[in-house]
Amino acid sequence: MFVFALETLQELQIITSIDDVKNLENNKTNLGYRELRLINVQNTEKLKLEIEKASKIYNNQGYIHLLDENKSVVVSTFISNIRIIKSKKNNVTLSGYVWHHPKGFHKAYKMIINNEITHKNVWKQFKKDELQGWLTFALHYNKPEIEKENIKIQIDGNEFHNLDEFFCILGEEVNGITGYFGRNSYALYDCLRSNFGVKSISELTWNNHEKSKKFLKTKFNTIIETFKEFDVKIILK
């Protein structure tokens, strides 16, 4: 369940609950103008009234919160310059400047809320354009406290078919279910430098690496050189 909240001059004011929100995610930009469709708004009239009032008093801005079963906020999306475009029955379309998460981000959080992520490789249920959403979710959700040392990791080129899938595999190999260890080459370097859940990796075994080289192309060498920079022994099979 989602809720819509306005940020007033004094506090955050929850206006109404919403069953679902369409068009909330975007893979091209982090911030931009969007039209959002709110599905099955519990209190449509209050929503319209409060947004209208806010636009007259101050530069109205607020949040769309995703709640868990205890009605606690799991994750939030910021929206400003909010305007109602149309309203039909319990569905409302509004516009504003939205701080986007990538596609698949809310899908992953909903699965966590519903206890649907209990083992590795759940990300394989995601579409290709949703994998960055999974990786962003993993970054937000998985905060490893135990810093392992000199671990040996092993990946298999038969288990992934693009760069995003590689990072999904790598994250769970290093940090377990929903684990994160980078979502691009720069983030991988940061994880190795910042001890993200592991103080050091002593060895990386890459099975069926020739298959990976074909689709990763130059990224394959970039990844290998990044690991080597942190004194990781590379075994290619």
C-alpha cells in the first residue's frame, strides 16, 4: 500500500492511502517531470482539496510512501510542483517533478514486504529493464555489518547474460540474498575500496569466462583489472 503525504510548512501531512501508483519509475533520469496515476485513492476529495490549498500557500511538495504490513514507511519518492490533471472515480492523475527510482525498484520492495525473497536469484524473475531497479533496491536494503576478510568467490558465466545480471550474481555471491556489490564498473570499484561487507577478497574464480567475454566485451577486461587493482587473484576457467 502507498500513501500520499504533503510537506507543509510545519510537518509532513499524510493525506490518503493509495492501492498502487503507475509511472513512478524511470530508467533514463533521476529527476524529471512526470504524470503519475494513483489507483484506488481512498479519499479522492481530500487529496484534491489539500493539493489545491497547498499550491496557493507555498511551493507544494510531498512524498509517495510505500508502506509495509505494519504501516511503516519502507521507501519514499519525492514529488514537487504537484498538480491534479484529472480525476475519475477513485483514480487520480497528477503531475509534478519526481525523484525517480529505476524500473523494478518498487517491485523488489513489494516482494520483500510479501516475504517472497527467501533465496538467491529471485532477480531472475525480473525483466532486463528492471534489473537496475533490483540492484538499486539491493543497495538500499542490504546493509552488511559483518566485514569478511580474504574471502574466495566463484561465479559462472552460464548463470548471467548481460552486465546487470553479472552484478546481481556478484552481489549475492559476496553478500548473500539480496546482496549488493556494485551496479556498474565505478560502483564495483567503490565497493572494493569501501569494504562493502567485505574487507578483502583473496580470489575470484570465473567459470565459463569465455562466454562472459563475448557479451561483456570491453567491460570484461575492466572488471578483471578492477579486481586486480585490489590484489584479488583471478582464476579464469
